[in-house]
Amino acid sequence: MEQVGLEKDMFEVVGKDLESAEAIIRPSLTYWADAWRRLKENKLAIIALVVLALVVIMAFVGPMIRPFTYDQQDFTKINQEPSSEHWFGTDALGRDIFVRCWSGAKISLFIGMVSAIINVTIGIIYGGISGYLGGYVDIIMMRIVEIIYSIPELLWVILLMVVLGPGLKTIIIAISISGWGGMARLVRGQVLQLKQMEFVLAAKTLGADTSRIIAKHLIPNAMGPIIINLTFQVPGAIFTEAFLSYIGLGIQPPLASWGSLAQEGTLMLLIKPYQMFFPALLISITMLAFNILGDGLRDSLDPRLRK
Amino acid sequence: MLKYTLKRGIIALITIWVIITVTFFLMRAIPGDPFTNEKKIQPQIMENLKRKYGLDQPLIVQYGKYLQNLLRGDLGDSMKYKTRTVNEMLRTSFPVSAKLGLMSIAVGAGLGITFGIIAALNRGKAFDYFVIFLAVIGVSVPGFVFAALFQYWFGAKLQWFPVARWGTWKHYVLPVAALGFSSIAYIARMMRTSMLDILSQDYIRTAKAKGLSRRVVTWKHTIRNAILPIVTILGVNIAGVVVGSFVIESIYAIPGMGKYYVQSIQQNDYTLIMGTTIFYAVILVIMMYLTDIVYGIVDPRIRIDE
């Protein structure tokens, strides 16, 4: 047996590459990419997203695929049951309910989205300032919100609608003026929490001014809860609009929204229930989808719920 | 506790004052006056009418006078029903609305809390899914849809209950069900979440480990703690029920405040709108105040925080 000695020159250095040893192979996920990945796993939320997309698409396409317009009356064909010609039937003036439902969808969704975005914007600015400045400014600003908040939103909206007169613009204004309180509170709470964090201190040390800290550091970090709240604000606004149209303060005929269609439907409910059925169904499906999506977003955006 | 009660009380009073002021000036900001949409009126009569309602005086004087009248509990005359005052109309309609509202809240809170408890204790079983389903329906379907569906199905089709109007107990069933439904759904969902939260606490495990009976753990340790947050929700819920009654009362032709309110809006009866809005707001603010106080009593942590 011959012994094999291990000599130093039998080995050679393959190469010491610290960088490749520490290389991160998996792509680094940003907060949003991670949230999207989580959301994709939630089947229900994705279905809700698809349903909402379909409703939005149909709001634009729906009125075009039938040879009627939303205000076209045909007195020879009033109160017809759903048929191959009028898919959802016709109303008391012979207007096609299918077309009216989808042009109503456009108006309802528009009101919902726009007033929710305005609400959130006011809420972010107000809550951001209040939370960041703190002290007396915060106390006074929050007392104001508390007072506004303790008056039921619908009473505000009704009063404003009486003063401003019914119409699309006024509904959006009324909902926006009255609905930002909750958002302002939420943002303030977030900001109060975030401004204690080290990265804010670091930014301050580096000389960033107040507006930069609020806009670049605090708000982006508070974005998760804000977006969750936004998805709940949209159905809230659609609900409010439906309610207003229902008591005659909303969209005026011949324009249609889901609320006004449902209201017209109740007048004929005992004889022609389908006239109420279709708009009510559309409202309910859309609300459902928004709520499920909101829950899904909460699960994927809220760091505390991640595991 | 006294300090907390006073502080809340002052906020409630300021809120009421803000509502009165905002309502007053908003109503005065409406272009034109309440008499313009009637038939052409002689200038002399117009002037007399304006004098009768004090519309010829400067705004600030009108405001002062309105506040004075309010302090005496006088909400003014209706501008459309010439012979009736707002007070009279509220006196006849408020009891009806209050009855409807209280019954709906009782049904909503009673069933909601019970459903929530049963669902949480049977997590992942059939009843739990039923409650989740109920909660989803409750937030997705507007109240007037339920009202109309109940009216159509139980009133017109099956004829179990009258379609509309107000009188015997049979008239109450459908509107109370329609108004209470969203409360049941909402409260059941909250109660379920609250119960699940409490059930995962350490002291529940301790109670079980000590060998306490299931009944004691459930009633004394879980439900008593889980029911606390529901008290705060009740305040918000009362507001929801009150506002929801506008539509329900209109659909079922119930002679309550909501119906008159919607009517006064449609007829531009300014004094009635103002009077009813203020009345509503005052009741709601008082309700919220009371829930705050009750919450402060049942949960000492709130008082210490303040």
C-alpha cells in the first residue's frame, strides 16, 4: 500500500468570490409586488376583481351592443317582459332596461370612484397635516372632525342636495364634502404611528423638510390601509347615490343610475317585478365584489395579517 | 367618570349647535324663496307672507330668533301645510318612527348578538358559514331592495302580511324585518369577530385549564368581554336604522318622520326640512352620547385613556 500524501500543491484556489456567495437569486419583491402575489393566491378576491372589470367593461360596451338608447321611448312596447329583443324587458315608457342598466352602471360607478378619490385625497391631506404637526393643531383639527363625524353622513348629504339641487355634479360634491372624516382619522392614526419610526428621524437628520417627509415617507408607508379604505368607500358612495336617487334627490330622468332605476322599478314592483330585479341585482353584485376585493386587499396589504 | 361625562356632553352640545347653524344658513342659501314655485302671488301678499315667516329681516336677526325659538322647543310653522306647525307634525309622527326604530334595533341587536355567539362557538361549521353568508348579503344589498322584496314576496305573493300601512302587529313585521336585516348582519359579523378574538386570549385557556365548566367559560369569560365592542357599534347602528327608515317608511306608507322628511324634501318645505333635520340630529347626537357614556361605564379602560 502506497501512502498518498496530501501536498499543498495538489490544491488550488478556485476563486473567492464573496459577491456570488452573497448573491440574492430570488428577485427582490417590492411591497406592491409582494401584495399582488398574495392577492393572486386569494381566488375569491381575483374573482371579485374579474367581476368588477366585467361590470366596468359592460358599462361602456353594454349600451352599444343593443340598437336602443337609454332615453329612447317606444309606446307600442311598454312594460314588456324580458325577451330576445329587450333582454331585460322594457319600462313604463317603453325604454330598454338592458341599455338603461348599463348606462346607469356608468353613472353609478363614476360617482362611486370620483367621490371616493376626492374623499380620500381630502382625508390624506387633512389627516396627514393633523397627525404630523400634533399638539394643539392636532387637537383642534381632530375636534372638528369629531363634530363632523358625529352627524350622520346621510343627513349632511341630504341637506347639501336640497341646497345644491339634484344632479350628477352635486351628488359628487355632497358625498365628498361629508365623507372624508373617517379617512382623515385613519391617516392621522397611521401618521402618528409612523412618525415615531427611525427612518423619519434619519430623513430629518439629513435635512428633509416637513412636506417632503409627509409626501415621501409617511404617506407611501400608510398607503396600504388607505387603499383598503378606498375599496370600501367606492361601494359606500354608490350606496349613498342609490339612496339619494331613491328618495328623488339624485340623478334626474331621463338619465339613469342604479338607484333611480331601482326606484322606478319599485313603482311597478307588484305587477312587473323584473323592472326592479335587474338594477337591484347589479347593485348587489357590484357591492359584493367590492367588499370581497376589499377584504382580500386587507389580507394582502396589512403587514400584521401576513404570516 | 364625571370629567369624562362632562367632556363628552360639551362635545355633544357643540355638535348640536353646529348642526343648527349649518342647517339654518344652508337653507337660507338656497336661491329663491319657498313661495316662488307656487302660483303667481301679488306683491303685497308676498310681502305679508315674508313678514309672517320673518324673511324680511336681516339674516343675523332671523338666526337669533330661530335660536331663541329652538331654545323654547319651537321648530316653527310648516310652509306647505299652512295650518300645521313642525312640532305638531313631529308629535304625531315621531312615536311611530320611534316604535319602528326601537323594534328594529331590538331585533337587530338581539338576533345579531345571538347569531354571532353561535357562529363563533361553532367556527367552521354550517351555522358559521350561514352567518358569514348573512353578513355578506347584509353589506351588499341595499335596504330598499329588501323592503321591496319582502313586500313583493311575503306581502303580495304569499299574502302572509299586509303590503303597507301601519296599525296591528301584522303591519310591523315586514318593515321591522327590512329595517333590522342589515343590523342583524352587521352586528352578527362584529360579534363573531369579537368572540373569536376573545376565545384566543390566554385567560380563556387559563379558565379552561382550571377546569371551569364550559358554561361558565362561555358566559362569564367570553361573552361578557366580547359584547363590549358591540356597545359602540350600537350607536352607529342606531344612526343607520334611523336614516334607513326614510326609505322603509316611504315604501310601506308608514306615517312616520322619515316619510314626512322625504316628502318635505320633495316639496321644498324649508321649515319642515330644517325642523326635522335638527330633530333627527339632536336625537342621534344624544344616542351617540349615551352609548359613549355606557361604554365608559362598562369598560373602565376608556375613561383612563381619555
